[in-house]
Amino acid sequence: MSSYYQRHIFFCLNQRPNGEDCCALHGAQAGFDRCKQQVKAAGLAGPGGVRVNKAGCLDRCAGGPVAVVYPEAVWYTFVDEADIDEIVRSHLRDGQPVERLMLPPSVGR
Ligand code: FES
């Protein structure tokens, strides 16, 4: 049985009150927007393809901004559009996780 989406990427867009550190302070929204745009432009969006979703805190804030791709459960951190474009091209489209952007396993809250 095939799954509804081939891949799912969740971006933490959590914003904390009082200026407390969170992914929203580190460009999370821009990364999410870029990813959505690139997935659509590549023709990957929709059933059988890729779904880009907002998420709340994923509890790995120290590595923020963070995103996670399923079904592989690969965690990423990113800084700019080029990083997002590489995740879209290499992992979401071609199934090759991007080693250089992976969040180290020890990074937590
Ligand atoms: S604020 Fe983004 S993982 Fe917690």
C-alpha cells in the first residue's frame, strides 16, 4: 500500500512570547515559505508527492530553525534559501538526504 504523500516535511514555526529564543527568531517562516514555493515550482506538491507543513515546537529548539522529513525521519537545520533549495532538490525530489544540513543527534531543547 502506498502512502498518500511520498514525503512530508514539517517546519517548526514556533514563536515564543517575550522575545524568548525560538525557531521563529531564526528565519523559520522564510524557510517554510521558500520550501513551499520550491516544492510547487518543481511539480512535487500534492498526493503522491510532497506535503510541506507548519508545526509547533518540535522540542529541538537548540538547533533552530529545524525541519524534519518523513518517512525517513531526517532532521535538518538551515540558514538560507540555498539550503532549502538543496533539501528540496536532493531529498524531497531525489530521495538523497543532505548530510551537511542534518541536525546532530545530540541537539535537543
Ligand atoms: S522552537 Fe522550534 S523546535 Fe522548539
